[in-house]
Amino acid sequence: MHKSIKALVSIFYCGDNLKNEIKSISGLKPRNIEYYKLAFVHRSASFISPEGSTINNERIEFLGDSVLGFVIAEYLYLKHPDMSEGELTKLRSRYVNGSNLEKFSKQSGIDKLIVTRADIRKSVHITGDAVESFIGAIYLDHGLKKTKQFIIDRFLPNCISIQNSSNSDYNFKSEVIEWCQHKKLEYSYETNIHPSSKNHRPLFICNLFISGVIIGVGTGRSKKDAEQSASRETLYGFK
């Protein structure tokens, strides 16, 4: 028996232990343990149910991703009444990113419950995806009100501190690359000297391509600044 299948059997048949783990992480007593069991099965450990369905956490992850995005959007909308749509979009992407999801997964212990054949150390998105799946399970089990409470009271305080970080020290390029890799989208940066550039003070222009289409354009006094500018524009409108 493959070790991931052994882990799967272990999780599925340790009902009280799993319930205690879920309550410790979420602060909520699970009512339907099957939602949470499903949330921890990565696609690499998929199996077929007696009815012929493929069992893994992809569908419940999709649900959790949507719920998390909505709750964070509402939270920021109410918290920052003077922010523009673009600023809110950028700030949301800085909360709901792979780094924060992975960080919460490890701090909460969700990463210890994942059933997978993949090497989590080499596939960091697995741990983050499991957080979204877990949120999907809470939503199905307890509804939106309790899920919002979990996200705001438990997820947000564990996020990497970003509220006081400025645009100048935030790595927008890294965020774009991480997001593209997560969505399996091809991306490339094309950076050149701007036609109007002066020799004594060069100006660079960068086009950011995603799936072969120019999504972001930025300028800067260095290639790095131009790429950051293009990435920032992309995060405003594309995510």
C-alpha cells in the first residue's frame, strides 16, 4: 500500500482525533466530518468512489477560494472606505496570496493533515490550496457567517504583515510570477530602453505578457523598476 493511501486510511478512520484537530484549527466543532476529509485529499492521492466518481479536493478548493476572496473583499471594502477599486484589488491580492496561505497552513497544522503523493517541500501550493479547501469545508458545514468569523479572526491575524508596507518595498513581480505559476499560465517580461530616453538618464519600458498577451506596461529608471511597474499594473486589473 502506498504511504499516501496509508495516510488516507489513517485520516478516514481516526474520527475523534480528526474532529479534535479541526476544532483546534477552526474553533468550530465539525458537524459533517466528510467535508473535511475531502478537503485534505490532494489530487495526487485521488481515488475512485464506489459510485465511480474521482475523489479529491479540487472542487471544494474552488469553492473555498471564492469564499475567501469574497470575505476579504468585503472586509477591505468596509475597512478602507476611501480606497479606489484598483487599490482594493491590489491590497486583496496581498492578503490572498501563496505566501500567506502557506504560512497559515503550517502555523495552524493544516499541512500535517494533507494526503498527497507529491513532495510538499517542492510543491508549496499544495499547502496553500489545502487552506482554501478547508475554508470550503467550513462553508459547507457551517455556512457563511461562521466562515467569515474564521477568516477574519484566525486567518487574517496570521497573515504576513502587509498593512504598513509601501509600494516601494513590495515585490509585485514575485507576486505575478507566483500567481502565473499557480494558474499554469505562461508569462514573460520584455524590457527595453524607452524611445524618449536620455543617455544621461535612461528610462526603461517593460511589457508583461501573460499567455502571449500584453497585460501590463510599466516604466522605470532601471529594468527592475520597469518590471515592478508593469507587475503592479497587472495586479490592479488582471487578478
